[in-house]
Amino acid sequence: MKFTVRLKIIGRHIAFIAAYFLYEAGMLYAYSGDWINFWDAFWHLLVNLCLFYGNAHLLLACASSFSTALQRMAASILLIVLEFSVFLLLKYLLSQAYVEFEITTTRPYEDFNRFLRDTIWRFIYVSGLSFAYWLHITSNRKQRQVALLEQGRLKDLADREIAKREFISIENAFLKSQINSHFLFNTLNYLYNSVQDLNKDAGDTILRLSSIMRYSLNTPSGGKVKLKEEIQHVRDIFEISTLKSAGRAYIDFSIQGNPAELEIIPLVLRYPCRKPLKICRS
């Protein structure tokens, strides 16, 4: 939780405590016409605050952690009795300290029955406020959890939608490439059949070009191709260059060794080659 948020929460609590203190002072003055003794009210307020926050953050939180309703009820009764006993003891010790040190109190207790009656009423009153506060913070916590779950669900849906759109885009691109490649090879095949009888060199050039394009577009599954296929690809490039030059270019292309089943990354052998291509086994 951010520091500014914590400050806002602390400020709201301080405002609530101040309002409660003024309410108690106003009610006392309205019924008796007397003003409260500040230190008397201050120490009693501290005891009441211990009951308020202890009941909300400890007792109710502990009782609600049990799994069954019967267990929660039994734990609540036991903890309430224990809490009331501690509250009664603190109030009694505080009243005795006032008598011992001759501290002036706002409403001195004349007998134990009145003390017990006022303490029980104060316990019920403060516990009721504490229970309302606990319901408030519990409701806010559950709302935040639901909001976080909903946010996570929406993010998951958004991620799925993005992944779906990307998949469709890739699929469409693949289909387009398939359509374009089929169109290209069909066109090259048509041109080959059309010119083969009229010009054998032009037909051979188209045939070599079709072989080069097919080799370039095919993606090997393992990332590598047979070395003899790569050599054939280079040979096709050389043949086209020779045909285009009409015999004016001479390419010295030789292979030493046996490619056999050796593999290589496709399209790494480039033309022109300044040095003889040697195939050797490692």
C-alpha cells in the first residue's frame, strides 16, 4: 500500500476518534450539564479503542477464519467472553487507580453494580461500532479481490484475443504466400511449356528459375538441408548466369569430395565464388 494511501486511512481514523470524543462530551453535557475531565476521558478512550480495534482486527478475524458455522459461533462466544473479561478488568483497574491516586473523575462510581452496568453497556456499544467497522473493511477487501479477479479475467481474455488475432494474421499471411507461390510456379510452368519448343535455352532458363524459387521458398523443418541440394541450387544459378551471358561468361565450378548425406544451413553458398568450392569431411 502506498504511503499517501496509508496517510489518508490514518487521517480518517483520527477524524473518527475525534468525532467520537466530541460526541461523548456533548452527550454528557446535554444530560448533566457538566464538562468532562479530559484525562479521565482520555484513559477511558484508550481502553475503548483497544476494544474497538482488537475486536475488529483480532477477535472477528480469528472467529471468521474457521470453516464451519458451528465452529465460528463457538469461537465467537469464547472470544467475546474472554474479551469482556479483559475489558472489565481494565476498567476496574482504571477506576481503582483514580481512587488510589485521588484523581478527579467525570462520573465517579458509587457502587459496583453501577460500575458493572455502565461497563456492560459500554462494551456492547463499542463492540457494535467495531462490528460495523469490521463489516466495512471485510466488504472492501472482498470487493478489491473481486475487482482483481475480474481484472485478471479481462486481461486473460484480452491476451487470448490478441493471440487469436496474431494467429489469424499469420494464417492469412501463410495462405497468401501459398497462393502466391502456387500462382508463380503455375505461371513459370506455363511459360516453360510455351517457349520450350520455340527456344530451348529460354525454356531451360525458366525451368532453372522455377527450381531456384522452389528451393528458396521451401523451409526445412530441422533448419538444415542436404548439402547436395544446396550444391544443386548453386549449380542452377550458375546455369542461368551462363545462359544469360550467351556464352560470354565462363564459370569454373567443381566439387571435390562426396556430399553424400552431409547437411548445411540453406542459402549460405553465394555466387560468384572467387575460390574453388571444396567439399571435405571433417
